[in-house]
Amino acid sequence: MPAVLVFVVFLVAIALSLPIGFAMVAGSMAPILVTGSGGTITQLITNAFSGANSTPILAVPLFIFGGIIMAEGGISAKLFNFFAFFLGRFHGGVPCAVIVTCLFYGAISGSGPATAAAVGAMCVPFLVSLGYDRKWSAAMIVVAGSLGVIIPPSIPFVLYSLATGVSTGALFLGGILPGILIALCLMVYSVIYCIRKGEDRERITDAITELKKDGFGHLFLDSLPALLCPIIVLGGIYAGFVTPTEAACISVFYALFVALVIYRTIKIKDIIPIMCSAVRTYGGLAFVLAFAIAFGRVLALTGASSAITNFITSTFGSVWLALTFCTVLFLILGMVMDTGPAIIILAPLLLPAMESMGLDPVHFGVVLVCCLAIGLATPPFGLNLFVVGNLSGEQPMAIAKRAIPFIGAFLIALVLIVYVPWFSVAFLG
């Protein structure tokens, strides 16, 4: 009864369009007030504060802050120029350069919307100037921007680690090959589209020639500070020199140095507004994070977690059937829930059942994040759709229609990621 009460109140609150954080508070308080189980109000408040007061959680606002600095500093343009230098002369090469830029920028920002915004602001006008369809160009960036939450350092992987206790470093390693695989599938579709529909090769050749006029050496030196950012951050983590939280702090100082000193694209006076933007972005998520941990403890005390584990293990005959069920569930929820709240609610509920059936927790985390990443590009609440829609001047639903083939390519990669665990655990030893 108490476990059922938690979910009923939580779902009713969601149906009434209450913010996700308030829905979790209501669900957590229901069994305490009605049945006297699930602890006390004092314990609930204490759990919320203890959940928010942890060193690992600092990685989230720091990665957000560093990503915004990089976006304001125009780093995406430096990355795109570098990749376009090599890929631009091939059929579909310029769109492929955009996708690789999204992949690499995701290794800086850790955020899907931030990746879509930073790359879209620069690349949509450029693609249109070369003759590519505006809606198609926007749709490509909407879906490719989702790579920002898969390729490390990924903010959703940090949230999954906080919710489950799985190593952040292992999750970062687990996201590398899936991110590359998804990018390759998107690139294959882009090349096929460009071959079928044709390109204005004269305009493209002129643009690439202009890019190459100063030579590769100049371009490489100009792009090097941007290219080094993920190498420094991830290299420090994997070499064991720093923790993910310390790496997030390094990313902030490195981003400031690059934008202020090397590229000089921001000024000292811009730091406070950038910091305010980071706080606004993180503020709502911080509230959800704090009460999600308290919500999870109430679920454990009321027996909800064990009930879900028993349901999954008794209903599905194999781990692959259970994982298929979870994948479909994640894809549906990704359309109506933001990535952060979905992870911190679903991960601690479902992971124990999947682990009891023999599934690797890193693989499960990668599947969860990849499924929710698709939700960033799908209506009705796909955040990337609205971000790129505003940048391109196109209606989100019009972009969503053109995004369907890209989502199809993403789903092909997802099937391989779900049923071939090697992609997630290849680097874990």
C-alpha cells in the first residue's frame, strides 16, 4: 500500500502539470502523512540536504559553466573549420563536418541543448549559404546535438553515477564508442541524402578553398586550443590524475583561459552574466536532484524498489526481454520528460532488477542515456527542437518532420548499442 501510494501521488502530480521536483516531494510525503511509513518529514528533509551536499554533484554545475563559456567563446566555429578542412571536398562532407563538430563539442559541453545551440548558431546559416535546405540542416543539428549527452564528459552520465553509485569514469568510457557509432550512422544518412538530392559543389569548393588559403598549419594552430579541451579533461580522468569533479573544475579554468587569453572572444565583464546563466540552468536541476535522492530513499523504505525488481524478474524470462521493455519505456518517457529528472528517477528504480538478471550497470546506463537522448529531438518536448527552431527561424514541428530520417539512423545505432554490450564495455577491461 505505501509503495503504491508513492507512485499514485507522484503520477497524479505529473498529470496536473506540477514541476517534477514538486511531484517527487508530494510522492515522498504521501506515505509518511497517510500511513506513517517511509520515515519522517524530518528524515525526508535531511535526506534532501544530504543528497545535495556532496562533492560529486559539483561536477554538474561546473561542466555547465565550462560549456557556456565555450559556447560564448565561439569554440564551435574553430572546431567546424578544422573538420571541414578535411571533409569538405567529399560528397556530403560539409554536413559530416557539422556532425563531427557536434560530437567533439559534446566532449566539451556535456549537454545536448548546449551542443545544438553552439553548433546550430554558426552552422545553420553557413549550410544555407552553401545551398542546403534550411529545415534539413536544422533537423540534422537537432539530432546530432543529442550526441552532447552521450560522448564524455556527459552531464547525464554524472547524474546516473550520482543516482546509482556506478563509477563516473567507467560511464564516460562506456559512452565513447556508442557516441561514435551514432555519429557514423548520421553521417552515412547525410552522405546518401546529399548524393541523391545533389549539392552545389561550386559554392562548396569556393568555401573550402577560402578556408584553406592560409594553409593547414595556421588552421591547426588556431583550432588546437579548442581540440585540446576534451583531451585535457578526459585524459586527466582516465590517467587517474583527477576525479570527474576536479576535471570539471579544470574545464572551467581552461575554458576561461582559451576564451579570454587565446581567442579573446569574451571579456572579464562577461564572466558574471555567464555565471548567472549557468546558475539559472542548474538551479531547477539542483532542486530536482536533492529531492530525487530523498524520493529514492522513501521508495526503498516503502518496499517499492524491491517490488519493481520482483516484477521485472518474474515477468520477463531473460535479461534481453527485460532490456527491450526498458528501452521502449525509455524512448517513450524521453518524449515527455527532461533527461536529468528521468535518469535520477528511473536509474535507481530499475538498475537493481537489471543487475540481478546479470546486466552490466554501465551498459544499462549507456542504453538509458542513449534512449533519452533521442527524446531531445522528438516532439512534444524535445528541447533541441526548440533551441534550433529559434536559431533557424523555423517551426519546431516542421523541423521534427525533416528529422525523422536522422532519428531512424540514430535508432539503427541504438539497436546495436542495446544488443551488443561490447560497444559500452569495450574500454572497461
